[in-house]
Amino acid sequence: MKHPWRGSPSPELHEKGKSVTAKVFPSHPILFVDDEEQFLLSAELTLSSNGINNVETCNDSREVMELLKSRHFSLIALDIN
């Protein structure tokens, strides 16, 4: 199943029966738009390994305007070609 966009949910940690939500950084997500799913995965993994865990990706540029209407983003990086 192809997903036009997906967001990284807040990771939950479980410690001795307690549910602790990890800090989300940045407060507003970063949006990556590209039709190449491998690039989106690579960008998301690279950022998360460097402490940036609030990332959303979209592989269909036609969906971007709806995303912009529904939430705020810290940064939007898109593939123009």
C-alpha cells in the first residue's frame, strides 16, 4: 500500500511499566517532499539519528497543499525536478 504522506509519531518508551513520551524536536515537524521513497527514508533516518525526531514525509506533491492547511512546519524541503 502506497502512503502519500507519513509522519513520525512521538516515540514512546516503556520503563518499568511506565509509559514515557520522548521529547519531540523540533516542535513543528520538518516536511520532506520527494517522489523517491528511498530518499525520504534516508533523510528521515539521518535526521532521527542526529536527534531530530519530528519529521514528516510526502511522496506525492499533490498532497502538500492539504498538509499545509492542516498543520505548521518548521521547514519544508522539496524536490523540484
